Amino acid sequence: MSRISAYAVRWRRGGTTAPESVNSPVSVASWFAIWRASRTDSLVRPTGNEAPPRSPSPTDRVWRRRREFVVWRWCRDSPRRQECRGGRLETALRIHTERTPNPASVKWVVGQTVLESGRPLNFELGTPREVSPLAARILAVPGVTSVLLGLEVITVSKAEDVGWRELGQAVTRAVQDWAAAGEDALGAAYQAPPRAPDDEVEARIRAILESEIAPYVERDGGEIDLVGFRDGVVEVALRGACVGCPSSTVTLKMGVEARLREEIPEVVSVVAV
């Protein structure tokens, strides 16, 4: 039985006044409409004398539509920012997790835009709320070591002595609280890290990294960025799920280095710094 159906039934039996029970502006008559519509699909009938299943009548359909409208009104006015889907109350933010090649990192796929545009941004412990309200909320969860924010993906990395079973719900709750507060992912104090101008070779390296390699790395919850190029050695920074990943060395040598040496003769090797 859903929460609304339970309140409606208790009101019908004289146990409580439904609108005050949930701080909703919906009238008592509308709550009775919810209860009436719920009789055909939400309420659990007593055992022993169950009525045989029947097809919903036109009247039942009318009551069900009225219930859906009333529930939608309650969700719209709720400070918890909930919405009605299929006659049930669910959180407005749809979140699911995906594994990465790194067992210490997991992606949270969020049903809304996190960053408007640009490359993923990495935040470490100690990030203040003024720089990133979202990252600060997640980093406040004990056991979280870093957060990588993408367009619609949040990659969370943890310490080795903490399990995902303990962190999962806490991280999800932090993301939901951020969405409910209506905050931006980046705060007013955020400043993009400075970057020195690239020479001709570095510009070619960066173009290949950003157009061909970075999309595949970001798909696994990581980030790769060019740090510099000197004496034939390409220095890159790995962030997110790439940090400590067992396959990062193979990716650098067999993937990144091979591709860069194929296109740019000046490249001798690629190292992570």
C-alpha cells in the first residue's frame, strides 16, 4: 500500500486527517478520491474472502485519473521535489550506478545535467562548498577520496578499506540533496586551472587526446589530460577511475602511446605523472 493510500484509508476510518498528516493542500474529498481509486489496484484485500479479479470499469478509470492528478498536485507542491510516475511517489532524480574497470571507482549516472559543457573536472578532499557544492557534499561522505564531475556522470573513488555497500546509499543521498537544493555543480569561487599555451607539437597531441582518446576514457569514468611534452616524452595526468586502475598502464602503452607515435613522429613514449 502506498503512503497516500494508507493515509486515505486511515482518514476514511476516522483515524487521522489526511491533509495535515502530510502537510498537503489537497482537500479531504480529494484524498477520498485517492482511496476510492486505490481500491482496484493499490490496496491489499484481506485474506480468506478475496474478490475475484475483474477488469476496471469506466468509473474506475475516472477515479484513477483523478487520483493521478491529485498525486501530481501533491508532488508538485512538496518541498521534497517528488513527482508521480505510474500512480506512485518516486524521487524526481533518476540515478543508477555503473561499474568501471577500477574496483575503487564507481560511476553515478544522474538523470540531469551536472556540468553544462567542457571536460570533466576532478575534485579532491578539502574542496570547499564555495568551489563546488556538489563535490563538497560527496566528499563529506566518510571513505570518499575524490570526485570527477562530467556532463551527466559523477565518478566517485573510495579508500581501499571501505566497501561500496557502505558508501552507496550515502553518496546517492548526497546527490539527491544537492539536486533538491537547486544548487549548481560549480560554486562562485571556482576558477579553471591555468594552462600554458601549447606549441605546435603539443597542440597536435592535445587534439588527438581530446578527440580520439578522451571520449573512451571518460566512458569508463576517467579523465586524461596533457601536462606537457619534453624530449619526446608526453606527460599526461590521469584522474577519476583511471587513478590506480589495473588496466591504466596497458591503456597508456598499447592505446595512447601507440596512437600518438603513429600520428606524431616526435613522440617517443607516454608517461603518467
